[in-house]
Amino acid sequence: MRILVIEDEPRILAFLRLGLEAEGFAVDGADDGAVGLALALSESYELVVLDLQLPGLDGLQLLEDIHCRRPELPVVILSARSDVQTKLLSFELGAADYVAKPFSLHELLARIRVRLRDSTIFGDEHVLRGGNVVLDVARRQVGVGDRTADLSDREFRLLHHLLVHAGEVVSRERLLAEVWGYDFDPGSNVVDVCVRRLRQKLGPEAAIETVRNAGYRLAAA
């Protein structure tokens, strides 16, 4: 599997390349935001590890560009910016995970493996259905009637969770824990923002219902 590391600190880039290659990954590196974006959009990678403080192009802008043009490509943020606001903004812009510096290589590797292990995480089913919503797990595409759309990593995980529990009310707290990995309420509307993006992509025919003071429900039929 090929991983792109976009990191402007030479020692960290070399450390990551050595550690990832020792685990069997093929690694390309970029120490400039513009170069990293060009590689992410033109080459075939399974995952990107992205620093936020980069020359050439701001890391958050780079993240947003990747999310818009290759929403199926998971991006793991690796940054010295550890404040909650930056983390939440990164998730809203499409990040699959966030690791703060200083970091443990073992933790980073574990998080990378989780993002790459879709066949284990999401089971053997290639297609999930709930009502008129059809999710292609392999392609990370959703179809509603004649409409199809590609999904970001976070949108995919959220919709997958709603489909697995179609017909049930799923609380925001449960979604934060099982989709975002939070064991606390960060005091933001990150779930609502992601649901709103899903509704925009799926259109009015997809019945993602808001259950007041309870959470969300995807119609089972």
C-alpha cells in the first residue's frame, strides 16, 4: 500500500518514512504543500499523512482541496496544533483522523491501519441498503434513485453507521463515539454539519430524519 507523507520538517519526514517502510508500506514524501497536493491528486495512494503547517500551501486548505477532489482518499492529520477548534475544523474539512505532535509512532501506525482496514471494519458486505439509499462500500459511493455521489471518509462512516442501524434512532453522542472516536462531547455541531453535507449530496429523497432531542434515523424502508 502506498502512503503519501506531507511534512516540511526533514527529521520527522525521514523518521516517518523509515517507520512506515519498516511496516511494509511504500512511502512518498513532500516537504511543500503545493507539491504534496499535486502528488495527492495525480498519484494513486491509499492514505495521506498531513502536517498542517507547511510552506507553499496551508495544510487546512490542502486538506479541503483533497477532500473536494478525492473524497475517497483518507487523510490523517499529524500536527503540533492540538487545540480542539483546529481538530474539529479538520474533521469538518474531511480529515479521517488527527494525531497531535509530539506523537508515538506506534499510535500513528495503529490509526493508519484502522483507516486502511475497511474490509475488516465494515464486514464482507459490498452493498448496504436502507430505504432508497444504496451504499457501495468498496467504491465509497452512495446512490439514491438516479443520483450518485462520492463520499469523504467521515461521510462514509456516518452513513454506514446509519445504514447498519436503519430504522433506529442513533444519538449524537453515539455517533461522536463510534464515528469520530470521541468519548466526550466537544461542544460543537460537528455531527450536524456532517449530516447536512450528506443530505446535500443525497438529495431530498433520502430520508435522514432528525428526531428532536434524540438524534438521527435513516428510514429502513
